[in-house]
Amino acid sequence: MEVTIEPAKPGTVKKKRGRRDYTLLLYAAPVLIYTIIFKFIPLVGWSLSFYEYKLGFKLSQLDFVGLKYFKYLVEDFPYIKSVLINTLAMSGLMLLNAPIAIFLSIMLNEVRSRKARNFVQTIITLPHFVSMVIVYSLFYAMFSYGGALNEILTSWNLIQEPLNILGNSALAWPFQFFVSVWKEVGWGTIVYLAAIAGIDQELYDAVEIDGCGRLGRILHITIPGIIPTFLVLLLLRLTSILNNGGLWEQVFVFMNPLIQEKVEILSYYTYRMGIVTGDYSYATTMDMLNSLISLMFLFGANALAKKLRGNSLI
């Protein structure tokens, strides 16, 4: 029996492709609307940097001050410099979550028992869903001046005076890093376990034939297989290094006068100037500086992506 295939009518393929494109755009519409409302429209508020803003007044009722608050920004640069150092240092430490998540993902992938692997992954992922306020309460109960750790060490005569861990500025950065690892590293393993699952299993069979053991499979197949995912996530993280993500909430709940000089980041300083002090115009100027530096990181990360991966992010 002879089968004849009729050629598609002119324009049919183009119409189907156009219909599919419109469908995909419709799926993206909620994200687009959210971005416009919460990311672009608030940029109109940058005009407050040029006015002596007072709460409750319209812009037409305010005095235009030009670059007054930008001059204040330059005069206050010595303090802002220390805040920027804190921001970059703490955000840089948070980037180390990724290698730890990779290590955990590889170890979990090597566990033979599926039930044991799922149990461990569930346990280490749960802290991600715990409110930062609850996290602070837990760590306060453990590490405060009268917390469980001091009680145990004192009762065992290992220390004479209780340790003030939450108020020790020398331990502020490593302690905040420890909190971040405890809360977020399990969540980070999800992406890397998915990347490992996407590696062609025939590659593992090939290296086994070549005589590689478990360590050889990890070094020659698993790690190279997840490096592209690691680079993409790292570069995306670099573009938002000053926005700090969950670090802002963490600093907000753990902040106290004893460690403020070490953990005050740019977003917290902007909050303190705007919401606490009520200097909205200066806080807006600070936010503009934040956006400008973030934009520089974005183009820097884009250039790095082009060099490492051959194509850029934008």
C-alpha cells in the first residue's frame, strides 16, 4: 500500500509556531507583571534622593535639594566603606555554601540505600523552611551567655566563665557562616543531586570497565558533570551579592551592638537610615549606590561567564 504525504500548506507551520510562542509568553506573563510592579515601578522612588523628603508630603510640596544627599554619601564614605567590606566578606563566605552542598550531594549520591539517602536529605533540607526568627531562638537557646552550650561546658569544668558567642565580634563572621550553612546547605543539594541524576549512566559503566573505583567515578565523571551547574549558580549569585538574599534576614535577627561593626551590611544600613532613623532621602541614595554596584557585578559576572562558558548570561 502506497502512502502519500501531502506537503503542509504555506503558513501552517508558521501559524502553529506563532501560537506556541504566544502560549509561552502567556505563561511568563505573571512573572513579567510581578517584575514590572515590584522592580521597575519602585524606581520612580529614586526621585526622593533629590528632595528633602518628609513622610506624608507629596513630591510637589517638598524642597528640591539637588545633589545634597550624594554629598553626604561622599562625606560618610569611611563608614560606608566598612559596611561594604562587611557586605562583601559575609556574602563571599556565603558563596562557600555551594562547595559544601556539592560535597554533600556527592556523598548522598554514593549512599546505596535509597531510604537512608532520602531520610538524610529530608533532615538537612528542613532548616530551609524554618523561619529565621525561629532559627535565632534556637541558636540563642544554644549559644547565648546562659545557653545550653555554656551550661554543659561549665558543668564539665571545661570553662570557668561562660562564653559570649553571640556577642563576640571576632567570631561574628564564622558564626554567621555556620548559621547559613546549617540553614541553607541542604536546600542547595537539591539542584546538584538533580545535576548528578542528569549525567549519562553509560559514562559510569565506561570508567568501571577501565578499572576506576568509586573515587575514580567521582573525580572523572560526577564532578566534571556538575561543574557547569555550579558555574551558572555561582555567576548568578555574584550578580546579586549586594542584595544578600536571606543574609539580610539573618543579620536583622542576630544584630546586637556588640557585633554591629562586623555584621552591618549595606541593606541593613539602608534599612537603619530609612526606617529606623527616618532619613528616607539618604536611604534612597544609599539604595541607588547599592544598585549601581550590583550592576557592576552583573556585567563583571557576565564577562566571566563568557570567558568560562563561551556564552554570557545576558
